[in-house]
Amino acid sequence: MIEIEKYIDDKGLFDGRYLLLRQLSTAGGTADVWLAEDKDTEDEKLADEDGDEIVKVEGSAVLVAIKIYRPKNILDAEGIQTFKKEYKTVYNCHHANLLKPTGFAIIDESIPYLIMPYCEKGSAERLVGKVSDKDEIWKFIFDTASGLAYLHSCKPPIIHQDIKPANILIDDKNNYCITDFGISVKSGNDNENYLDDENSGTIIYMPPERFIEGYEANAKSDVWSLGATIYELITGDVPFGDKGGERQSETNVIPPIKEKIPKSIKSLVYSCLDANPEKRPSAEAIAEIARKKGKRYFIINSFVLLALIIIASLIITWTYTNSSDAEPPFVTLCNSGDSIINIEKDNAATDKPVENIISRKRLNEACDFYNKALQEEEYIVERRDSIANRMEEIRSLSSLYDKYEGICDSLQMAIEDGAEIQTELLKNKRDEISSKIKNNIIAL
């Protein structure tokens, strides 16, 4: 066992390399995070012009954050394995909004530690109750949702399980970055981090489903935690007090956000906090909405909806005007849906990449007409079966659209970061999925 005190106040270098300066935080009760100088990176210079003595340049070393497993918790190999897992889980992850460990080592054969980039601006905790500027809120939502979307798009998906203000750091470019992957799990793998584990997360940011026996880590749980985090930054309080989602299960009411912020932000937060995981948006969808700051998202949808209503009205008017006997409602509704599908097929035949939001909206509108047709008492059997099959094929496209949306978000980030190789790879992937979507649409 080592004593951290012997490395404090210039008494010695931790693991022969790091000068511990001050404690930054405690991490989940099992580790401490220290600010340190990496002495191996310190510049050197000649002591004087005429001599050959080389001396270190004080203050030139790189500052790092070191997460050190607290000695009093050393019981067996579990602590070492936990640190190894945190390092390995995100080792191959590369995203501007993830702040992952850059190194792992063990000192004195029993104390594991992680090396992480140091963020002088601290975490989002310092912003709790202080964020009122809508642009800053949108930036926070976009950055954190983009990081989550990347994790959730990994194969298998990585579920963070502890999204909260303290685990979102602010880098020197004012980007919000997700950190602390100590209890993150790969979806589909065995996961022992349930509520009876002291390291299983922070209760006030846990969604309702995590309080149910047999819970399995899933992406929509991270989305709820993100919603609770945004809620707290805006209002100063978590939405459901010290019992988290367990209280939501009891009340099933989300306390309203009373602060003066755009309704689009409030609506997004409420949707993230929906008690039903299936009704929450994906991290990819959240990032897309935030990237457009809500406005363009709703403008596009409104425009498409208006256009579709006009098209449908023209079709219905033409049908009644040009036939001696008006078509029955079933046929009229089917024709309306078919017309929208034909528009989408024409677009799919072009060389342009799929416009995700517009394309999905059109298909949904077509399905609305088809649904109404299926509710009519008088119908043509063959055509009824045909549109039912078409609706099923449209629904099967949902996963492709989700994947496409995630790739487009990652591509946008790569372009903004100037990552040329990653940009090229993502463009190829985008075009590949776009082609699949188009082929499916043309085959409808």
C-alpha cells in the first residue's frame, strides 16, 4: 500500500514521473483525481551560454489529470480490473466530445491509475442553474448528444451509465466532453453494475427503468440522464430530487421548466425525460435537432407538412372534378399516399444523398393516408393488402434512417475538426447507406 501524502508538496514524483499539485475531485468514492505535471515533458535548456550544464525549465511540463485508486479500497484484483476496463472500453474511441484516458499503469503492484487530459475550465457542474443563453444551451446539448451518439453507434454500443454535469468537462476550446467511463458497459455483454453496486452510477440521474429488477443497460437510459442534466443546468435542480427516476415512476409527471428559454428546448428536455424509454429520442436525433438549434428542424417539418397537405388536396380535388362518380374515400386516400410515395421515388432516383428529415416525414405522411384508408369500411381487398405490405416495408426502413442520421452527424463533426481521412471514410459510408435507403424506396 502507498501513501499519497508522500508525493504531495514536492516530496517526490508519483511513479517516478508525475508531480502532484492539488486534488481536483473524488471519483465515485473509490478514487481521487489529481492535477499533476508530467515531468517527462518538461523542456530543457543550457544553464548559461558558456556552460554545458542542462537544466529543466520550470512550468514547461504538460499538465495532466491523474485518477488514482484510493489505497484504503484495495481489497483484491477488482480495483485493478475496474481501471483496466475503463481504459479499454473507450481505447479505440475517437470523437471531439469524448475525453478518454490516455494512459494506464499500476504502481507498487497494487495501485492502478489513469492519465487523462486536464481541463482547466472544469466541469459543467459549475454551470448548474446558470445557463440561460439559448445558444449556449444548444451547444451543450449538441456536444454531449454528439458524444453519446458516437458511443451508442459503436459495435457493440457503449452505454455510459453515469451522464451528469460532473462527468462533462469543458476543454480549452469550450467544447463539452463526456468523461469518466468507469461503469460504462458494452450493450449485450454481461453487466454487473446494477443498483446494488456502489459504483453503479448516481441515483438522481438514473431513469425509471434502472430501478426495475433485471434492468439491462441501454442507450435510451443515457438519454434520460442527459435530459436530467440539461434540466439541472437550466433550473438549478434535478427534475425528480434525490430519488431520481424512481420518483418519476410514482408521480409520472415531469416538473415544468419555468425559466424563460425557447419552447423547442423545453420540449426536447421533456421528450428525453419521458418515463417510457421507447418514446425518448435517440442521441443522434437530439444532436441533429441541436445542430439546427430547433428552428430549422421545425421549419422544415412545417414546410414539408404544408406541401404534402397541398399535394393531397390537389389530388382529392382533381379526383372529384374529373370523374362522374367520385371515388370512394378508400381509393382517394390510397391515391394520396401513392402520390407522396411517387414524389419520394423521384427524389430517390437522383444523385443527391437522402435528405433524412424530409424523406422520413414524407413516408410518415404517406403512412398516415394509408392508415386512414385501412379504417374505411368499404375497400378493395387486393389494394388493401398491397398498402398494408407497403407500410410494413416503410417501417422496416426506420433502422436504416437512424444509422444514416448517426453517420451524417459524425461526418459533420469530422468536417468541423478537419479530420480529412475520417471525413472521406464517413462520406463513403453515408453514400453507401443513402444508396440502400434509395433502393428500398424505389422498390416500394
